[in-house]
Amino acid sequence: GGAARDDVSRPGGPADSPFVRACRRRSVPHTPVWFMRQAGRSLPEYREIRANVAMLESCRRPELVTEITLQPVRRHNVDAAILFSDIVVPVAAAGVDLDIVPGTGPVVAEPVRTAADVQRIRPIGRDDVPYVDEAVRMLVKELGDTPLIGFAGAPFTLASYLVEGGPSRTHAKTKALMYGDPELWHALAGRLAEMTLAFLRVQIEAGVSAVQLFDSWAGALSEADYRRFVLPHSTAVLAGLADAGVPRIHFGVGTAELLGAMGEAGADVVGVDWRTPLNVATGRIGPDKAVQGNLDPCLLLAPWPVIEAEVRRILDEGRAAPGHVFNLGHGVLPETDPEVLTRVVALVHELSTRPAEG
Ligand code: 1CP
């Protein structure tokens, strides 16, 4: 509704935060920073609260989602919160029988093979994910001026779990379906795009300040295949949110060759992993989009002086972009010392603080 949007657009509010301003390529008091998987197993308070609750179950309890989402914000002074959830939450809500297995990840009981399997993936709306709507509303109140990022999995990455039946290194079954039966592939990806668009709209209606579309495994494809099999569907999601009023971040791993195409899908911000320096990435993405990244999560296990030098390098390379959101190149590893994350936030803020304008 208009009232809610007006409220969050107030000066100093989440829509005017350094994070959202950087996404929109506006001036910022400091480079904003958050971490993919900032909520999770690196935090003892997370391990404690999750001890007796299964992953999917925890995503369906708004009070628990709120507490887990706030944990890294309290601890690290990050510039944004990300909703605690998983990319398969809307897929389960659409009627697919799946579970998140500890130590493995999402496992699908009956992998998608036929047009009938695709038909069984039901359209979703707010009433299918009331716990997400409720958690976002609670969080927006609790977070005050700190923006909340909503997210979803992109059609290719979701399709990979559905076709493989679980995590995969090669995505061989997914590619076999894509190359062998393009019509079925497009039916599946099209349906997942509709689901994802609806799911992100629920989060935006409930008040998130930005959305991130995770196409974590898109880097498995050549640019030509990405453009043919994936880009139209990711575009349906991101370009479909052009009127939604919040910045759209599009992220994948190993996507050096895809950065330009991923930006074309309708992103305001393109996520970059550690393999591509941010100045090189900006050359590929173009001057009209911000970048997010790109510290190697493994570097957080190195001695502090090594981390400090890398943070400096990334901030320097990020100056080539019209907007930079500092992040890792992929998610926080569970063995990361959380105190190192807190120090990185402080260092990014200190090194990037600019004198006030005017
Ligand atoms: O029991 C547990 O604790 C399971 C571990 C776990 C957690 C903490 C999983 C299973 N998902 C999550 C939360 C989660 N998933 C978040 C948390 C929010 C935050 O960042 O703080 C997010 C953003 C996701 C999204 C997600 N899930 C992605 C995209 C991001 C990425 O890392 O690339 C993907 C690919 C998944 C699938 C998934 N879910 C869980 C695992 C272990 C995996 C990966 C499995 C694989 O390797 O394929």
C-alpha cells in the first residue's frame, strides 16, 4: 500500500539507507556491507536456537525467522538484514514434496521428469506462504532504519534441484533435459519464473527494501546457452518487478562470462564472485548498474593482515563501479569466526567513510 511505501521512503529510513542508496547508484556516507548467509551456522546463537528445529520448519515460524534474521544485525553492525529462509521454501509451498537434509541441502522426493510433473507445481500467492508475509512484517518493525532484503532462487537454480533431486556438481540431468527436451525445459522454467515473481511480490508487499535473485549455479552454462535457456525466464522475474519500487540484485557463482547477460535480465545490482575483479566486472556489466561483492569466503579463514589487504583491494576496485555493496563472493562458511565478520564490517566502514556532502 502507498502509506507503507511513503513511510519507508522517509529521510534516514530504510529506502534512504546506505545499502539502498548504493544499489540505486546514489551517494553514500560509507560503502554498505552485508554477508550472504550472515545468519547461520557461523553464529553460536543460531546453532543454539536451531538445535531442535528442522530447517524447513524453522522457515515457517515467523518468531524464529525474526530472531535468526536479527542475530547477525545485532552482532556485526551490517547495513542490511536478509530474511532467514531458503530458496526451496516457495517450491514446497507450491506442493512439491521436498526436505532440507542436514549436511546435504534440498532433497526432492520425486524429481521432475515429465510435463505432468511440471503441471503439479501449483501457482502460489500470499496465502500459501503466510509465515513469510508475517515474518517480513515483524522484521520491518523490529529493524527500523535497517533495510531488509527479500530473496528467491532463480528458475535455473531451482530447476536444478527439482530435476536432479538434490545438490549436484555437474547439473547433468538438468542440462540433459534442457538440451534434449527444450519445450519441457521452457515449461518448467516458465512455471518457476511465475512462482518466483509471485513469491517476491509477497515479500515486497510485506515491506522488504530490496530483493536478491539467487542464480547460484548459472555459472555452469555457456553464455549462449544462458541466453537461450535461462535469460528469458530470469527476465520475466526481474523485469517483471520493474514497477515494484525496490532495487533488484542478481547473483550467481562462476559467472564471469555471464555478468553482462545477468545485468540485462533487469537487475539494478549484479553480484560478482571472487574470480572477477570488480573493475573488470563493471566493464562487462556497464556503467548503469551497481555491483555487489566480492571477498572470497575462504579468505575469512586467513590471518587478519591478509584479510585487511584484500578488503582494501576490493574497495579500490569497487570505485570503478557506479555503486558498490560490499559482500562476499558467496556465502559465509560455517567455520568462520564471527568476530572476523564484525571486524570486516568495521574496516569497510572505516576505509570508505566519506565526508558529509553540502
Ligand atoms: O540445517 C541447516 O542449518 C541447513 C543449512 C542451510 C541454511 C542455514 C540451508 C540448506 N539453507 C540455509 C539458509 C539460507 N539459504 C539462506 C539464509 C539467509 C542468510 O543469508 O542469512 C539463504 C539466502 C539461502 C539460499 C540458498 N539455499 C541458496 C542460494 C544462496 C547460495 O548459497 O548460493 C541455495 C543454492 C540454497 C540451497 C541450499 N539450502 C541449504 C543448503 C546446504 C543448500 C546448498 C546445497 C548445494 O550445495 O546445492
